[in-house]
Amino acid sequence: MSSAYQQAGIKEGEDVTGEGKYGREFALTMPSAASRKLASGWLWLGIASLLGAGLFAILLVLARTPYIQDIFPWVDFFRTALVVHVDLSVLLWFLAFAGVLWSLNASSKFIGFGWLALVLAASGAAMIVLSPFVGVGKPLMSNYVPVLQSPFFFSGLIVFGTGIAVLVLRSLIAVPSADLWQGGEGSIRIGFYAASISTLIALAAFGWSYIMIPHSLDSTTQYYDLLFWGGGHVLQFTYSLLMLAGWLWLANACGAKIPLTPRVASIFLVLGLLPALYVPIIYLSFVGVKGDYMGNYMEQFTQLMKVGGSFAPVPLGLAVIYGIMVGGRTAAANPQRAALLSSMFLFAIGGGISLMIKDSNTIITAHYHGTGGAISLAFMGLTFHLLPRLGYREPDLKWATLQPYVYGAGQLLHIVGLLWSGGYGVQRKVAGAAQELHGFAQTAGMGLMGIGGLIAVVGGIMFLVVVFKAMRWPVQQRL
């Protein structure tokens, strides 16, 4: 047994649920050393993606700073940096952390394909980061996956996507033994497995959209909006499923007494997958259809998200809240508790805002900052929880507990500012004079948005510092 496991009080392969092998506690048994090492590799990729996103955020500021902005040779470096920043902070970070969870959920079978997936994903991520400096292309702020119109960027995106496809396929076939699917642990695994299925559907949706969309629209923002619209929506179900299973795991770590049997919890998680299973019906309904049908295609995915997005989060969220209220707590679980509470609060805010969306203004931005921030917070909390279980040091208790509240408070202010501004008609995806801020109310709203964004950035930096300090070297190498 490794020193890290000794420090965390965990035996390799032991039941970590605390109520017997088939108890109601929601936690995973740690897998083999090979699977933990692979999970660590995906965690490093996720942390590197966040670090890269932070560096490009700095470039975003420099690109809008007088005199300094003249140093950059690109005509529109601000949007170029924004494309890479968004892809790193959302797409690459979320899917890399999904790789952590799927590696822990899988057996050690086909471990070579797991490493192949990681190498491909890391190579694609590196190409995306280097693309502004290698093959400058026109930045297009398409929904879900903003792009640079350069062969190098698209090559990196394809290589990264191929790595994710290999990762998902392995996660579906490297199934753990049957005794690890019992009790609360089985519910967590079902949630992770359902997320793998929804990701496979998302990848198929990207390909289906490519075949279906008229290529006469190529090289336009509209084309890439349509290309990534279907699969992008389905990926939101993937992220939600991973977050919900993560909520159960974090709640268990906090000592919460969740009033659900594992069977009921599993049913709720499966409900979270059901909307993704409807996706082929949407595509098949447009086979052979001529004329302007794209608006209807996009509307169907929007409604699918609005209706299906609450199937699992509402009942599971209420159960977790109740469990936290009646359960105990320990100081060691404070980081997990802070991340869990902040994640649930932001997700509720983001979900509620979705009901207010009518036009293409900053209310939409407020919505996805709420849900996206909630997913990030859940992944951050799981990172703190998993560090000693992957062979690293325990995170600093004080700073790891404070970090989710700082990040969550910043995101909340950011969201409120966007919601306020959207109510006054401020449009999304614009900056500077194009925002047309007339009057105190609009200006104040966007000012609040900016202050909140800066606080959230501080919270993100805190997360990176805490994690880097814990991951500088494995525990066993220090003893």
C-alpha cells in the first residue's frame, strides 16, 4: 500500500463507504495503481488547461490595454485569445476531468488505449494552445466551441476529439467487476457510465451535423453554430451527469445522510441521460427536409435542454441538501462541503435564469456562467477529495475551504451583473463601444459583471495554487 493511502487512511481496494460493502454510502472504491496513474495524467491535463486559460485571460487584458495592444501582430488578437481561453476553460477542462472520473470508474483492461486517449487529447490541446502563434486564422465566436479558421487549429480540435472518442469507448468496455456496482458505489458508477453514453451521442451528433448542414454556409459563424449546436447541447448532459454523481460523492465525504436508496439515486441519474437518447429523433426528423429548417433544428435542442435539464438535478439536489442538513461534518471535509454548497447554489441560480431567456442578450451568458461555474466547482471539490487518493498530499485545509467560496461569490456577482445588463437589452458577444451602454443602469450592471469576473479569476488562481502545492510530488517520493 502506498504512503499516500496510509496518510489518507485508505487501503487499496478496500470498501470506502463506511457502511459495509453494499451500504448506502456514495463513494468509489479506489482502483488499481495503473488506473490511478492514468487518472492522474488526465488531472494534469485538466490543470494545465486551466493554467493555459488563465494565461490567455492575461493576454485578453493586454490585448485591450492602450500601447501594449500594439505589440500583438494580429488584427483581432482579443477575439483570437478569447477563442482559445473559452475552449481551454470549458471544453478541455471539463472533458479532461471527465477523463479522471472515467479512468477511476473503469477496470485496468485496455489500459494502453487509456494512455493513447490521453496522449491524443494532450497533443490536440497543445495544438489548440499554439494555434494563434502557428497558423493565424479568423476567430469565430460560435456557440459551445469557438474556433479559429486555420488548419492547425482544426487539426488540434480533431486530434483532441479523437482522444476523447478513444477515452469514451474504453470507459464503456473496460467495465469493473459486478461486485463494484452494488449499493451507493453502484449509483456513482451508473452516473459516470451514463455520462460516457451521452458523450458518445454528442460525438455522433457532431458528425451528423457535419453531414446535414449545407456547406454553402462554410466559413461563417452561423455554420459553426449549427455544427456544434446539437453535440454541444448533449455535452451539457454529460457534464451535468458527472456533476450530479460528484454531488453524491462530495455529500458522502461531508458526512451527509442522503435520504435516497442507491436504487432510487440510480433511477434519477438514468433520468438525467434520457433527454440525450431523444437526440437521434431530432436529427431523423430533418432527414430529406428541404428549405429553411435550421431554426427549428436549433429550437428543438433548446427545448430539450430546458425540459430535460431538470429531470435529475432537482430531485437529487433536494436530497443532497436534506442530507447535508441532517448529516454531520468534520473539519477535513470542509473543502468538499464548500465546493458542494457553492456548486449547488450556482446551478440553481443558472437553472432559474434559463427560464428568463427570451432574446440574445447577456441573460443567456448569465445562465451558462451559472451552470458552467457549478460544474467547475463540483470538479474542483472532487479534485481536493481525490488528491490524497491519487498519491498526492492533502490540500491545504484553510485555502482549499476558502477557494470555492471566493470563486462562487465572484461568479455570483458576475451573473447578477450579466442578468441586470441583459434586462436592459445589453447584447452578448460584444465588447467596448459595441455594447452601447447608455445610462447608469447598463453601465453599473456591466461594472458589477467585471468586478465579479475578477473575483472569480482570483478564485481560479487560488485553486491552481492549492492543487500545484499538493501535486508538486507524490507523497511516497517525499518519505
